Amino acid sequence: MRFTQATVRHTARPDEPPGAGAAPQQARERAHPSPSYSAPSGAGGPFGDQDLLDGLLSEDPAAVDADVAGAVGATLARLLATRVDDARALDPLFARDVAERVADFTLRGGRRLRPRLLWWSLRACGGGDRAQVRAALRAAAALELLQTCALVHDDVMDAAATRRGRPALHAAVAAQYGDGAPATARRLGESAAVLAGDLALAWADDTVTELLADGADLPPGAARRAHEVWRTTRTEMVAGQYLDVQGQATARHTVARAVRAACLKSALYTVERPLELGAVLAGAEASVTRALCRAGRCAGLAFQLRDDLDDLFADPGVTGKPSGGDVREGKPTYLMALTRARAVGTGDRHALEVLDAAVGRADLTGAGLDRVREVVVATGARDAVETRITRLSRRALRHVALAELPQPRAVAALRDLLGEISGPRDGAAPAHRPAHAPSPPAGAAAPASSLPVAVAEVAR
């Protein structure tokens, strides 16, 4: 399963609230480890040395507001330097081959989307004292390590050679030992990646455990509630991954199953749970937390539906991955499930023949992919998904408004962030809309039991 991982960095617009964008490229580069890993003392963007991170950031949340991704990067750099030192003390070879790669992968993260959602949820709920800032940055670091676990394991399951423009972790280890038998090197790489993902998860859990141990100064009940959210998040992430690979292996591409997998792997894991963690750490009322969870579920589902569309129709130069990967891998996406459901509902044999011949074909040609695009457009599935994204995005913002959050400036940043994750990526004008696509057949609307009911249940 290809976990959603945006590779295009977001640049804040002049009118965006401070911190709504990701960290500047130069700041992130300073946080990257060298081949012989040692976290730089000044890692973390504009924050300078660790004394400043310990002092200014822990007492002044406005400093984090100005660069959320940079603050999380600095927290990760300090945390991972300690973890790698511990690994090196155990065994230098283990540290070099596994621990340093986990640290490097995590520090070279993408948009820090989950940490930004957590932070702006905390701030919108009125959080920002010293204990809350420290807890939020630790929780954000743990979320990034959990994402490292998911992506490293995902690349093994997908046999993906690259990630974020570099060799995937299993591929890098295999290349390192490539002088021997290729099959042995490949197996070693896969085994190392499994262990690396396990290590990232262990470090994530350690980070949360330390957060909870220091949680006496958090609002009453916040530490216990945060632990419950964390425990749920881990299980949902694994469940979403399994539903995706199981659907891919068995070719079970039903609409309901596709929505369920999207809900677990994106709506919950990527958006709702980070928002919930921020609200919990801020000590928000249960009604406020529920409203933010509803907003996150709507925006997260829209996020996954947008990713499905972009995979097939957007310019690969913008998305950072080859076009049509989901089709070639046979992924049970909502877009393809809806296309098939509409074709079945209208008796469109041509569309079904195209889908049967293309979905799951690793050697699918560009012409074959164009035929899939034409079918998706002709059945009306593409327009239906676009409409659903718009409705889900609006519903997410309505739930934020209903929460009656106390910090308008932080609410504006949160609203912008929710809009960013569900909207088209900057410059991602559709590259593949057929100029003269056939009109949808009469009565091509999806069965009443498909998307509207399923999404209404998921996003209520």
C-alpha cells in the first residue's frame, strides 16, 4: 500500500497566518544528519541552538507558531541524536545500518502535516503554556516516527525502489551489500527495513511514554486521554494498511470497502487523530474535541479522495510520483471502485473491459492508462469525486465553526491547513483530462447504496 505522503513542499502565501506553511528548505537541510549521523546543535530552522529551543520555545508558543515544522524538526534532531547514540553504544554496525537510517529518514520528512494539525488544534483550543508546548512537540515527534514506521514498511510491501526522491531504505541496504548474491542482499535489505520500521515505532512509543511521565502539569486528565488517542492511532494505522493490501491482493474493489480503508489510513490516522491529540493536550471540552474530530474525518477523507484523483490525473512533476501507480498496482481506491460501480449500474461493458484489462497490470502502457482515464471521466466518477471532495471540505470547516474555538488567529491557521490538505496542490492543474471525453451514459449515477450513504456515515 502506498501510504499518502505528499512530496511537494507547501510555501506559505503572504496572507497566510505565521506557521501555516512548512519549514523553509534551508532550515530543514540543517536538520539532516550526515552519513555518520550526529544531529547538529543548531538543527531546527530559526531556533538556533538547543538552549534556545529549551528556553524560548518552551515558554513562548508564538515562536512555534512562526515555524511549526522547524520546531518539530529541532525536537526530532535532539531526540534522534540521543537515540542514535544509544544504538551506537549497543553496536556500531546496527547503528550505522539501521538506527542512523531511521533518523535520517525521519528528519528528511515531508510537509510535517500531522504535527501542524496537532499544533494548530492545540492553539485553536487555547493551549500554549510551557507544559503544553513541550508535550505538543513531543507528541508531534512521535507522530513523525510513527509515519516513518508506516512508510518504511510500506515500501517493502510495495517493493518500491524509491521514497522522497532517494532509494527506499530496503533498497539502500541491499545496494550497500550488493557485492554478494543479489537475492541475499535483497533479502537483507527487506529484513533491515522491517526492523527499521519496528525501531521507529519503538522510539515513537518511548517518546509518548516520556510525554506521559512528565504530564503532571498538563490539564487534568490530558495525559490519560492522550494515551488513549495514541493507542487507538497505532491500531488504526495498521488496520488501514491491512485493508489496503488485502483489497489489492484479492481485487475486492467495492465502494464501501474503499471508503473504510480511506477512512482508517487517511481520515483517522492522518487528520482526525492529530487534531484530537492537540485538543486533548489543550484540555478542551469533550464537545469541542468531538467537533474537531468530525472536522478531521471529513477533511481526511477529502484528502485521500484528492490523492486518488491526483494519482491518475495530475502532473507527475507536481505530485512527485509516476502517474497511474494506483491503477498499475491494483489498489482498491474509492475512485476506481466508484468507476466500476457506475459501469456495472449502467451496463457499460466497454468500461468494464477497459478496467479488467488495466487494473493491476504493472506493465500497463501510457495508452492503456489513457483509456482508463477516459472511462473514469465518461462514467462521471471523476466529477462525482470532485463534488464529494468539495462537500467534505465545506463540512469540515462547518464543524470547526461549530466548535466555537477561542483563538481566532489559530482558528484561521487551522482552517487554511484543512483547506490545503483537501484542495488541489499548487500547480497541479490536471494533466490528463480527455479533450473530448464521451458523455456519461444516461442513468450513470452511482447506486444509492454507494458513495453518498457511505461517506455520510463516515463524515457525520
